[in-house]
Amino acid sequence: MVLPLLKLGTLALKTLSKPIASRLKKQAALHPKFRTSIISFAQANHRLTTNIQRRIYGHATDVEIRPLNEEKAVQAAGDLISELFVFSVAGVALIFEVQRSARSEAKKEEVRKQELEEMRQRDEDLAKEMESLKQKLEELEQLAKGKGLTGVFNFKNVKTQNANSVNPA
């Protein structure tokens, strides 16, 4: 019951992050100080992506790269900011899901360890009981050999007689 609700919650979070990212993008373009910093960031990103594309396609990389105009730079930086926001929300949701799954697996493993320990303890108890029964059987066999069949039926008397003969008071 919890798992479907949790999945639905992460899906809702991802869906809600898109309008928030759009609003963040608009506000980034309007704020004057932030606008100047994102323009320089967008120009650096433009140079980097253009150089990478040139290397991939085998074009000359020593040709000067023309900077973006101000509006295109703001638009590109805004897009990048909104995508980074959506990506980070999805990443946080993924990390949360992995941690939840790991905790669940750890609990299952702990239960398995406890069950295994209980089985080991039962095995040890049964081994002790079996050893005790073997000793009793050996005692009975010794008595039966010594006294014949009547010795088995007269077990209590023989035991007390043996005790008296060993420890005469």
C-alpha cells in the first residue's frame, strides 16, 4: 500500500517541478544582477558546446566563436536553469527511492539472519539432546550386556546397588 503511494508522490513531485522550473526561468531573466551573471554563464556554455560540436564533427576549432546576443543568452541560461532544477528534483527523488529500498532490504536481511540464528540454535539443542540420548542408550546397552534382559527391567535397583557398592558408607 505504501509503495504505490510513494511512487505516485514522486511522480507528482516531478510533475510539479516543471511549472516551478518555468517560473524560476522567468524570474532569472527579470532580475538584473542575476541576468548579468547568467549571460556570462550562457556565453561560456555556448563556447564549450560549440567547441565540443566542432571536435565531434571534425571542423576547425581555432575559428573564433561569435557570442550569443543578450536575449538568446538569457533564453539559453534560463532553459539550462529550468532543466537543472527538474533534473535535480528527479535526482533527489531517485536517491530517496534507492535509500528507501536499501533500508527495506536491510530489514529483510536482518530477519533472515535472525531466522538463521534460531535454526542454528535449534540444531545445537537437538545435537545436545541426541548426544544425551546416545549416552543413555549406551548405559542401557551396558546394563543389558551385564545383567541380561532382567537387568534392563531392574534398572533402578541395579543403579542403586552399583552406587552402594562404589560408595560404601
